[in-house]
Amino acid sequence: MAKPKPQNNDDLGTFVIGALLGSLAGAIAALWFAPRSGKETRHEINHQAAEIRENIEHVATDARRRVEGDSIDDSIQEGKAEARRFRQGLYQDQLPTN
């Protein structure tokens, strides 16, 4: 039965903030130095905003997995182990005492 490793929430929060700030800085630099028309610039802003949104969703999904457990398989294995312990407890209660 694999138990999730304790994660330091400060490290995860620092990573998320760094990823967001890095994405924002990259988007600003790209817009600042790229000579484009207004229409092209708006399209690029929308495109980069979508990429940032996807990155945030990916980081949030990974964080949720770490908090809730590594995978569905781990949860299934944990449930099976708990069922075994429960059955053993029921059978032990039914054994005659001498």
C-alpha cells in the first residue's frame, strides 16, 4: 500500500507563483519586442493567455493528485487492503474463545 509522500505546500506555492510570473514576463517581452499589427497582437495575447490557462490547470491537477494520492490504482489498492482488514476483524469476532 503506497502512501502519498508529504509535500511541502510552500514549495508548491512558490513553484506556481514562479511559473505564473515567468509566463507573464515571457508574454510581455514577446509583445514588447515583436513588431505586429494590433489584430495580430490581440490574437497573440489570446493565444498566450490560453497557454497560461492550460499551464495553470496542469499545475493544479498535479497538485490535486499529490494531495489526494498518486493515482486511482493507489486508491483501489488502499480500499482492498481496508476490506481485508475489515473481513479479518469480522472473522476474529466469530472465533470461539477458550
